[in-house]
Amino acid sequence: MAAMAASGPGCRSWSLCPEVPSATFFTALLSLLVSGPRLFLLQQPLAPSGLSLRSEALRNWQVYRLVTYIFVYENPVSLLCGAIIIWRFAGNFERTVGTVRHCFFTVIFAIFSAIIFLSFEAVSSLSKLGEVEDARGFTPVAFAMLGVNSVRSRMRRALVFGMVVPSMLVPWLLLCASWLIPQTSFLSNVCGLGIGLTYGLTYCYSIDLSERVALKLDQKFPFSLMRRISVFKYISGSSAERRAAHSRKGEMGAPTYGEDRQPEKPGQRHLVLCVQQTQPLQGLERLYQLGQTGPFLVAFSR
């Protein structure tokens, strides 16, 4: 995945002041409200949270833990990492599918990841393989979203840690990096990634949310209220509206291979480049440096 900083004023204003999607912001806010008082107001060491995911959740009919665990953090560093993960991965996913479907998939991915995690935890307990750390934090859902994007994206290469790697390797490299996040269950991250890859490969339409239903929910509470908050960006359930909004905001700024904007013929590859009208030659030189022989699109910013 190639990237170039756009020098046009229109592209610059968007890149420096990105609009935060509505559901992404409220996900991060809920995480802060749930975990913040425990981390900053209570004395250490903290007792285990009543919202984290553990085996007694189902035995005691505490089914709410199947969702609430994604908002629980036991360490300030993990809370900070969680906020970055929510902003980066959940924000991109919401811009792709819309606010309504983002909320729907957040719940679905959280529940299925939790069920699989509890199954593995039960097997580990019966076979006496050792204790499994409680699942907490948004990372399982983020890996599920990343798994869906990696499977359905038409990009063949991506830039990770300064290296250009095949896009299918990105989730696995980030999964290894998740070891560095304190008090994060690696098993729950694996479960989340497995759910995302499975959903992306099989296209489980039976648990999907159609665009027609998403458009109806756009007009219902609480989404109608979220739409009125102009500080944050509400992403419509209509794919046509999302494409139009992307065009108006100049999100064609970074040259991206295989972005799902228009149907492409087999073997065809486009490169979208945003350059200033006064410096078109620099844009063409950039195309030559990237080895792009065609076809390509050049978007000029005023």
C-alpha cells in the first residue's frame, strides 16, 4: 500500500483534522466510563471486574459479560492502547460499513468471540492445561474487524512497521504485536481474528444486516440522536451516500490500490493520486516512482 502526503489545502485540512465517527467515539467513551473510575479512583491492587469475561459468566447467567468485557481495562497502558485500537480499527470499519452496521457487528463479533473463548477456557480447565487470563478490552473485536477487511480487501500489499508485506499477513503480524499490550488475553484475540476471517471468507448473510434495514435504523433512536451531533461524523447506512461523502471530503487523497469504489475488470488496477493543480508534473513523477504503468486516475485538489 503506497501513500503520499497530499500537499493541496483541501487534502491537508482533512488529514490534519479527521472527523471521528460517532460509534467509534462512543465506544471509546464507554471504555473510559467503565474502566476509568476503577483505574484512577480506586486503590491498587484492584479486584477482578464484574464485567470482564470469565467462565462463571454463563454458570451464573451473567450473559451481559458476553458484551461488556470489551469495555473493561485493568491497566492505564492497556486503556490507552485500547483507545488507539478503537480509533484506528473501529473507525476505519465504521467508515466502510456505516454506523448502524458497525454497532451491529461490534455486538456480534463480541458475542461470538466470547463464546469461542469460553469454550477454549472450559477445555483448558478440564484438561488441566493451566489458567486462562480473563478476556477484556476491545482487541478481540478489533481483530475480527481486521480479519474481515483483510479477506475482502482487494489490496495485495500493505505497509506494517515500515515493511511492505502481503495484506493477508497483516492480521497475524498485529496479533503477534498484541503480546505487548499489558493484561490482554492472547487467546481472546485469536478467537476474534478467527471469527473475522470466517465471516469474511464465508459471507454469512444469515447474520448480516441488510442495507435496507440499516437505512431504517438510521432514523430510529439512538442513531437519530447520534446523527444530530455535528461534532462527530455519522456514517450513513447507504453505500451510495458513503461513496458520495468520501468524494466530497477528498478521501481519494492517498494512492490506494484496489480500493472498493467502483467495479473493476479482472486484471485491472487503478491508482488514485491527489495533487495540486499547479504541480501536476510532481504527481506524474510520483506515478513513475511507484512503477504504475496504468490505468490510473489523478484527482486534482484546489
